[in-house]
Amino acid sequence: MDPQKITSETVRADFNDLSAVVHYTRAAHELGLWASERALIERFFPDKSASLLEAGCGAGRVTLGLWSLGYHHLTAFDFAEELVDQARSLAAERGADAGPTAIAFHHADATVLSTVSAFADRQFAGALFMFNGLMQIPGHAHRRAALRELHRACAPGAPLLFTTHDRDSSPTERALWRLETIRWTRGEQDPRLVDFGDRYFEDEAGRTFMHLPNREEILADLAATGWTHEFDAMRTKIAQESRDVLNFSDECRFWVARKA
């Protein structure tokens, strides 16, 4: 029997797995915002009274980081139920679960936000999709669907901050992807993968699906889903990170787009 293609259910199960829950919960409790994340949040989201949406919030690392900076009109969601439960627990531990500054957490899928009443049209003044969350959606059409849904839920002028890896980011990456191109041309790639650029691997966080785009792919996706590109740069060009952050995450590219 041929291996099954990776689907959203594959990814959901991987994120609900105990190893992933422990990994991301530890980061939420101990790591907090990266220096690069904080720099761009403060640059592109200057109004702390704005209503912000965080997609793919996981166990709450960025959500609680935003709340600690004084952003107190936050709505966050993830499609992994176990991670949302951890985020709610962390919010309760830090006093962000009650009163007018309480964070609203939801279990939801970024590709079909319109099915949840909490995500009405033009409701949010900005959105974030951090730690490569967008790239952990299998299927190019589904990633574009998520971008369209965030565009629908945001008000005109709203910024969107997100990250990706970049398969052209270094000579080593380019060499590895030249070899992968040969595999796909010959039909010898991992048969579970959906698109060229996909990877599926296992590490301390458990099993992880990740799509690695190049810059041209993301620019095309933004243009096709109503977003105007405003900024992008590799993390090393934005801020010097701690050793803990470098151990937690490889180099990535930050993106900012805006709803016209």
C-alpha cells in the first residue's frame, strides 16, 4: 500500500502528541518572545490598544509575550486542542484569563476561520502567525486559504507578521534543494510529501511537517491573497538572539504584509 499523503489531520495529531506538547509548553513557560519578534512587534504594531489576532498560538509563547508587553486585546487560536489547553493554563497562571484584559483562546483551523463566529469580517487591527505556523499547513492551496481567511478577518490597513524558513538562505540549503529537485524529477521523493519544498522529520519536538518556500513563492502568495508586501529579512539581520533561542529555532525569514 502506498504511504498516505500528509494532511492537516496528520499535522494536528503530531502537535497533539505528548512530545510536541511538552516541547512547546516548555518554550512558552521559559523562552518567551525572541528579540527579533519583539523588535518587529513594537515596530509594526505600535498601538497596544489594538485588537490583535494570533494564528497558530500553540502553547501561548507569543500570546503571553504580547500580553506582558501590554497588548491586552488579544484573540488567539490553534488547531491542536492540547496546545490550546496549555495556552489557557499559562494565561491563568499569569493572570491573563479574567477581566477586560483576558486573552480569548479558541480551537480553530486557519483555513476555515469563517466557520467560527469569533472571527468576523474586518474585526482585527492586525494579525500574527509566528514560528513558521503558516508553513506547517500542508498543501499550497491550503496555505493560501489561511492567508485569505486572515485577510478577511482583518481591517483595512492591518499588518500581518509571520515567519518562514527559506530554502535559498544559504549555499548549504541551495545545494540540498538541488538534490531534492533531482529526487522529485525522478519521482524518488518521500511519497508522503505534498509539494516541492516539503519536509517531514522527527526530532525532540516529535514529528514535524514543514514547508520551506523561497522568497518568490511567498511574494506570489501574498499578492494572490490580497496582502501587500511591506518588509522581509532574515532573523540574523533583525536582532542578536540568545543561545536558548538559537537552540530552539533555526534561522528564519520574517515577513510583514499589509491589508490594503
